Amino acid sequence: MILGIDIGGTTSKLGLVRDGKVVARERIATTGHADDHAFADALAETAEQLISGHSEPFVGIGIGAPNANQLTGIIEMAPNLPWKHDVPLARMMSDRLGVPANLGNDANAAALGEWRYGAGRGIDDLLVVTLGTGVGSGFIVNGRLVLGSAGNAGELGHTILLPDGRACTCGRKGCLEAYVSIRGMLATYTEEGGAANPTDVKTIADLAHAGDTAAIACFQLTTEWLSIGLANAVCATGPKRIVLFGGIARNGDLLMAPLRERFHANLLNIYQGRVDLTVSALPDDDAALLGAAALGTL
Amino acid sequence: MILGIDIGGTTSKLGLVRDGKVVARERIATTGHADDHAFADALAETAEQLISGHSEPFVGIGIGAPNANQLTGIIEMAPNLPWKHDVPLARMMSDRLGVPANLGNDANAAALGEWRYGAGRGIDDLLVVTLGTGVGSGFIVNGRLVLGSAGNAGELGHTILLPDGRACTCGRKGCLEAYVSIRGMLATYTEEGGAANPTDVKTIADLAHAGDTAAIACFQLTTEWLSIGLANAVCATGPKRIVLFGGIARNGDLLMAPLRERFHANLLNIYQGRVDLTVSALPDDDAALLGAAALGTL
């Protein structure tokens, strides 16, 4: 039995995972604690309550968090978390609960979750791309997550898609994330002259289904941009499968169906027929916990 | 002692490598043989002559070739070689010379050569980019060359830099290779309104040094494009070092100096100070043989 912990900006979730299923879960606020030690105490207390209800041996902890460095076990100055300093949360939780702990960034957690429990099961050359507020990714090569020399590999969202393009939150211009994230799609809808004021992708999808031309164009452009970003990623590590994760990828007719076509059109000939594109097979509510737990199995 | 073989379109080179140095070398024509078996016979005969002059044990063969698949040991329908069918050259040479043989594509051979003998020695997260007629690359992750699920990973030259851009030899548009290769630079010089008719990069460099504005612009554009391509590659595997290989990279003042600046300007903040950019440390004449030999040490 593994404890998965998913650290979010406002809420942190805990889940006990057995055989690829979340068998018990709890959540606490991420904010409002005196400091990071008090937060770790609260996490540990909640974890102990969860564990006490189960008799199986509890063997490890996996923690997914923004700005987490898997090589060091440290959350590095995360802009969206309450603590602006480095927080060595892996060691803090391991000390409190007496089992090994692994920490990784949330996109890497998602990648490991898909690889161990989801749509990438058994695929040792895999790319997982998370489409949400931002665009994250995890490359798995030869059955191992690529961490890179400094522990921060896999930033597909920050590959430059259109040089000198849209401003990105990273301070540069033209990143893939500035186009194919939720924020990017809202910007595209506006750029295409949309009359409505959507605040989420679900609304853009509803508008597209109702015939709104800006919403339809928004999905078409998103599809084209994403297909190029994915075709480029294939050139790096040659994965056998790409798994897309997040609400945007749940748009089958508006995104996934045309995306498969455009992806193959934009894919280098030598990869044709050698890489497929699919959507996360993990239940939305549990994906982050399963991903975190997968970190705990390393 | 390893035998390195570098298969080119017109000439194939053989070299005996000991302690990272080519101690004996020979070459034969790639063309003009009755078939691929006759070619393998000629290679083996030349190899035996080389080996017979040396008393150390001869333990392996490494072969670098275009369109080579390292997973299968087969040269797959190479458009620039005399045989249009699949040639299982690794097995053919191993059978003839009685030692194990490894075959890999030339860019991967260059990557392994730099990693084992050159500017990437001891760097287990490395990216090697070859700038020549085309643009090749080899990603080394955790001390292993990334082959990908089908043996064809590492095609950085065919990542799309400018969607809908210049036609590329691969049949698509806007690939990095269409801009920063020899062919790409010649096209850029013409696009910039150059009055001369250079047929190689050396001539463009001479023109730039003489104040030709199109030649200067050509190097500036090449620098910017390459800096984006390299910054994007870093986002995939997070290498500690990038080694550039090939004559284009030998232009220190026109390319490498401004490239370092533009690369860092285009690099995502989390990689700043964590990846450096350098030029091949292998002697030009021996680099392909040393790379091929490095394949033979796997």
C-alpha cells in the first residue's frame, strides 16, 4: 500500500493506493498553516488516520507538487504555494511517517501514473502531456522517467512553437503553453473575434457545438498547434505512445479526432504508424493521486 | 581494439581505434560493387588487412551509416546508398569477422563518439547536434543513447521550427534542418538578397568577414533559428551539455559567440546556468570513425 499526496495551490489530497486503485482518500487545506513544518504535521496526521483503517503494510509515499525537483526531493520556490523558500517535503514526510518518500513535479507524476496504472501501461517509451492551466509533460525512455541533469526535464509546454509569438507566463514568447492550455484557448477565442466571454474550455466547446465560428476556429487552431508540438516531441525521444491528460483532451469530436489526423500529417515519415495518440485512462478524480502514488513506487 | 566503419554515399572509411585514437585507417569505394554482399566482402577484406598489422585483441565492430536502425542492425532503404533494399550490415560484418558488430545512424554515432571520446566525455545527459548537409542529433539520457521505441529517436533536424515555412527534404515544411544546415544557409543567403553565389558555408563566412550584408544577415538568422531549436531540445531531456558537430559550428565569431548569447536568451529560466554549449572536440578527419567505433563498444 502506497500513500499518494497531491499538493495543490489551495487543497492537498491524500490517497491510499492498492493495486492501482485509490482505496481511501482525504484532503486538507494547503494554505492557513503556520509554516511548512505545520503543514507537514497536518499531512502526517491525516495520513496516519487513513493508514490506521487498513491492515496491509504501508511501504512508501509519493508526492506530486508544482516546482518539485525529483532529484533533490525539494519543492523549489513554488510561486503558487504558500512557502516561497525551498521545502524538502520528501524528507519531511519520510521522517514523520517512517517510510521512504519520493517527490516529483505534477506532470512527471501524471506520466508515471499513466505508465504504471493508466493508458501507458507496459509502454516503456512513452510521452504524457498534461493540458490544463499550463502544459506539462513527462518523457519515459526505456522504462524510466527522464529527469535530466538538473531534475527538470520534460517541459514540452515551454518549447517555442511560434518564435516571437504570444507572451508566455515564463517571460518568453511563443511557447506551446501560450497556445494550447486553457489560458491559451481562451486567448485564441478572443483573437478569433468571439462574442461570448468564456472562462473555461467547456464553454468554448459548448459554443462550438452551437455553431459559434470563433469557438470552432479556436478548436481548429488548437488542434493544429498541438499536433505540431506533439510531432516535434516525437523527434526527440521516439515514443511508441502519447497520452494526453486533462479536460481539454476530453473533447473527442472537437479535438482528439482532428488531432489524430493533423498529428499524422505533421509527423516525420519515419515515425508514421509507429506512434499512437490516446487519452488518459485514469479516472479524473483519482489521476493526480495515482500519479503521486506511482512516484512512491520508484 | 575496435574497428570503426563509416559508410558514406561514395566512400566508406575503416579505422582501428585504441584508447580513443584512430591508430590505422583505410577507405574503399561504397559504389561499384556487384551487390551488398560483395561490398561486405570488400569491407571485411580491408578490415583484415588493417587488423593483421596489429597484435592487440580485436573485440568489436561499430558501423555508422545513414538510415541505420540500431535496434535491428539494418540499413533501411537508404536513399543515398547503392542498395535500395534493407541491408543487415551488422550481421553481415559480424559473420565475416567473427566479432560482435553494432550498427547505428551517423548522428547517433557522432553522439556516442563525443560522449565516449570527445567534448561530452563523462556527461551522462548530453545532446549532440550535427550540422552538415542535414541536421542530425543524438540524445544521451542517464548515460544511454535514446533509441526510441522503433530505433529512430533523435531527429532534432526535423522538428518544425516555423510552421508552414521552407520546404524540407522530408516532404514537410518549416523543419529546423531547412534553416540551419548547409543547404539552409545557402537558401538564407539568397533570400537575404546576396549577390554572390556561394556553394558552401566557408564562402558565406568569408563574405561576412568581408562585410557582405546578406552573408552577415545569414549568420545572424542562422544563429537565432539554431538557438531556438536548441532551447526547445533542452525542454525535452534537460541535458547538461550540448555539443555541436560539423563545419558550421567551427565559425566562432560568426556563429558560436552570438549563439551562446541567443541560446541563453531563448532558454527557459529553470535551465539557465544548467546547460552549456560547446563545439566538438574530436579531430574532423577522425570524428566519424571514432563515433562508429563508440557504437562498437556498446
